[in-house]
Amino acid sequence: MSLLTGYSVEEILRGAPIIEHPPESGSVKHWGAVRNTFTGSDQTVLLVRKDGSKIWTSASWRPLVDEKGNVQGTITTFIDITQRVKAEEAIKESEAVLRSFLDALKHPASLSDRYGRLLLANESLARGFGLDVENAVGINLFPLLPETIRELRKRVFRKVVETGEPAEFEDERDGRTFMHYLNPVPGSDGEVKSVAWIAIDITERKRVETALRKEEKWSRTLVENIPGAVIRRLICSQPPIIDFVSQAIEQLTGWPQVRFVGKPTAVLEDIILPEDRDAAVDAITEAIDKRQPFVIAYRIRRRDGSIAVCRERGQPIADELDNLVYVDSIVFDITDLHQAEQALRESEEKYRSMVENSQDLIMLCTPAGEITYLSSNIESMLGYKPEELPRLTLDIIHPDDRPLVIEAMKRGFAGESAVDFEYRFVTRSGQIKWVSHSWSPIIRDGKVHLIVNVIRDVTEKRLAEDQLRRSHDQLQKAYNLQQEFLNNVTHEVRTPLTAIKGYAEMLLEEFAGPLSEQQRALVKKVEGAADSLIDLVGSLLETARLRSGTLELCPKASKPGDLASKAIGMVMPTATQKGLTIDFRINGPDKMGVYDTEKVGMILNNLLSNAVKFTDRGQVELQVTSTDSGFEVIVSDTGPGISAKELPQIFEPFRQLQPAEHARRHKAPGFGLGLSIVHSLVDLLGGSLVVSSKKGIGTAFTLYIPSIHTDLELDGNTALIEST
């Protein structure tokens, strides 16, 4: 006892206070009762040691009884059980803590023995099965489960007991989804004695996960369809890496995603052209330092070696602790846009240069009269600088022209365009200048937004026009005098020529007596000369009438073949005299048409006369083809032909070509007016005349005369013939 308490035997016998009084355990309060019994007692007693410390003991008291059955004394043994008591208290404390922990869990949790009987359960588990926590111990929950999930849970539970390995699985109960975590608790022999089981309701988490998956799918679809490469740089790592890049990176660079994802950001920087790289990296670094968005442009070299112009827009991203984690950005291929902008700049520079160097004054103004642009040549034109004319003003308009200009401005402000509106400016020095003003409005949303004005100095043109007008008037007067003189002269000449011709004919008919052969020959020469002069006078009169535009059409119903036959009859005597034949053909039906027969006859007569005149041997051919709208005539000969050099000159008045072979024998008669008259008559009739010739082979004239648009009797019926 001395070893337990630290007191000596004498001190104990003298009554040392070795037993706590009052006893904390509550056991010694029955001490007196125990001494009066004959059976003895076992109690847990708290002893107080001499040094004041306390120990728990197991006290076993047994009475000493004599032969008469009287208690003569007691024998008491004390065993130190302090460690056992402390261990039991620790276990109780652990159980209390465990129960408090389990009860604090919102999720069902339990500890079962290896057969599934509950050793511990929290309120959430008991409530889920309709049990009381205190009464749940010892209950096997598997029979209480629905059949749909019972076998799965039992199978997983047995596997944990048998293998000693933790397990987790997911199932549903009453419309809720649970994630189960089972952990084996082995005994000292290594076998699983119990299983800790916790079931977490993940219904809401599953809903969130599903929503997140949908959101992620939507976001990924959105990212993959963005017209640019989406890039996420992880900048909290060293070195910074590319955490994500969309598939569009391949279209942009030619390289697949795998070349970039998970790689240092330098992989991206390496494809930027060296001359752009430092500026791009510095701009992103500055954006990170200042925590601000950035927009940069740079050029990259694609996998195929081509150059692309890119624009990157992004910003740094912080986490919930405000630490920078990412730089998210989108890179757009703006090569086409860059080229378009470059072309636009070049075009703008070109047109600006054209405008600035143009002799015309270019002006943009609003409907309110504000001048938004005025080319610099305003100073050379009017003496004002562009900044001196911020608005439209009438002060620089000639006073006599202001009413017209005001009306024109109103029309322009209303959206009308105008071309070559002419009026006068008054320059700063007081000089009067004529200008031609053209404008065109720019319409936006149905309203006039701007008016583009082009103003040209036409002072010299107006002066030239005035001079030309005066010259024209003078020439017209001279021409009129010439025509009047020509008419008078030809009239005065025609009368005596007609008399001479008449007298010559009378002499040839021997009204004045017989003529000798020599006299007759001389009179014939006089008659021939008179005929030539009369023809010349007629040609001059016809030319004058054609030039004056006083000729009128005289439409008559006729067949082209008849007109051609009549013309052939006129030249046939001359052809016969020269030993020439005239081959006349009508191709197809000879259709009736409406023509100016007199003028058509003159044309055909001239063409045939020329063919006979310049053809010494062979033949002249005339073909007529009628159509519903007119007729075509081809007059060809086998004469000497016309050289390519002389061909363009044949329709000039008084131009008479003399083929070399023909000129050696004699000069062709005439004055060179025939083809000129033919050309003018063809134009008057709305027809066409084409000539083709080859030296030494002959010449062909192709004539087309349209029918005249008028109502006339054709073969007894009234018909409408249109000219073309």
C-alpha cells in the first residue's frame, strides 16, 4: 500500500487520508454498508497519494469471519487501474467526438461490423431510415433498402470486407443521387472488423455538372465557331504555357493544336515575324502589369511560308484571390482586311493626289451649306484659301447669276444631280470667270448626307465658243453669199448654154442649110461641149442643194428592177459604142417598195456611168436584190481598179482619179462631182455605199437603199413601208 500511496504503514494506520473524501467516484459512499456484509465487495476507488496526485484503483474487500460467523476484520487489496481508466475515458471521449463528428455531418454516415450491423450512426442516417439514433445500434440496414439498390450495396460492402480495399460507387434512391464511400477498419489481426460508410447526396452536384457540361459544350461550340483562334495562356507557371488553343489555330497558322497546347508561350511568339515580335510581347507584358485589356497587330509566318496579318484582342484574368492566372485572347486573321485597308489607303492617296492635282475644283458640302472639303486649287482659281470659305456663300457669285445659282442649290439640296451648270464667279481680285458646275448628292437613309461638287474653269472655253460663234456667223454669211452667187452664176450660165445647144442641134438638122462633114464635126463638138457644161452646171446646183439641206424626198411606189433598167438604158449607148456588155440580173422577186425614184436614178446612173467610163474592155455587171425593207444593188466592172491609197479619196468633190493605163490614151470626161453627189444622196436616203477594188482587176460598188416610211398604193393595195 505504501508503494501505491507514498505513505508509510504507520502513517496509513494512523489514518492518513488516502481515500478521497468525498469520493469523486461515488463508490466509497457505500463503504460503511460494505463492512456490515459478509460477502465483501469490489469497487473502483480513487486514492490520494501523499504528493497530492490521484490514482484509480480496483479495491477488493473481503471479511474475516470466525467460527461463530462473526466478522472479525477485513482484508482489502488495491490494484492500480489508472491507465485502464484513462484508456476507457479516452475511448469514451473518442466515441463522443466521433458521434459529435458524425452528427455534425449533413450526409448519412455509419460504422457497421463486418456483418452489416450498425455500431454507430448519425442523425442523418437514422432519419433517412426512420430510426432513432440510440435504437439504431445493432440493426442491419440492408433488409430496409429497396430491392433496386439492395444487392448493389451488399455486393460492394462484402467486397470491402473481403478485400480490405476501400470502395466508392454511385446509385439513386427516391429520386436522389448518392455517392457512397466505404473504408475498411481492420482489427489487430489484420482482418476487417468494421466498415465506415458515408453517403453523400450529389443530386445538386450532378445537376450542376450536367449544366456545366452543357455550358462547356456550348462554350466549346462557340469557341470553335468564333472566326478566330481562342488562346489561353497560363501565366502563373514558369515558364508561362499555352493552356488552351481552339482548332481555328490550324486554319490561322497551318499548325495543328498539338503543336501549341501545353507548350511554352514562346512557341506562339516564334511564328511572329522578328520585326513585330518584341512589340507584341511587350504589349502583352504591359497589359499584364497594368491589368488591362490589350489589342495588338502583328504578322506571322504560316507553316507554308506565307505571311498573315493578325489582330489579337485579350486581357489578363485573375482568380478569386485576385492573383493573375491567365491571359485570354482571340487572334483574328485580318490579312484580307489589311490588304483592303492598304488598297483603300493607296486608292485614297491616289485619288487625293488626283484631286489635289486636278485642274477642277473639288468640294464636299452638307445640305446645311457647310463645306467639309475644298481642294487646294481654290486659291489658283478664285484667289481664296480653303479655310477662308468654311460655308457656301453667294458673295463670290456674279450678281446677275445669283438667282439661277440659288435655284440650282435648292435642287441639289433636295437630292437632284446636275451636269455642266454654267455661271460666273467673281475672284478675289474682281476678275470674272465662267465655271461649269456638276454635282451629285450622296444619299443615306433616304436623306442627302453630302453633295460632291466638281467645278471647272471654262472661261477660255466660253471665250473660244464666243469667238467660234462669231466666226461661224461670218462663215455662214460667206457661205450664203457663195450659194447665192453660185445659184445666180449657174442660172445665168445655164440659159445661154441651153441656147447654144439648141442652135447646134438646129445646125445639125440643117435648118440653116447643108453642112459639110468638117462643119458637122465642129458643130457636134460644140453640142458636146454644151452638154458637158450643162451637166457641170447641174452637178454644181445639185451639190449646192445637198449642202444647203434643202432637198426633200419625193416618195413613189416602184420596183428596184425597173429603176435599174431605166439607168441601164441611159448608159447603154455609150457602152455599146465602147463594145461593152452590161450583165443585168435580178436575184429573187422584184418587190414593190417606196423610194425617191429620181434620186435613186441619179445614184444608179452615176455608178453605171463611172463603170462604163473607166472600162475599156470586158463587161459591167449589175445585180439587184429586193427585201421587205429595201433593196441592194451591186455595180461591178472589169476596169483598171483603184489603188488602196486612192480609195478613201473617191468621194471627195472635184476628185477625179485617172488610172494610169486609161490616162495614157485619153483623159476621162467629167469634173469629179459624180461620186460626191452619190455619197451625199445615199446619206440623204438613209442608205449605205461600200466600195471594193483591186488594181488591174476591177471595182465593185455595193449600194443599199431602204424603203421610205409612208403610205402609198402598192399594186392596188395600201401598205406601210418602213425605212431602216
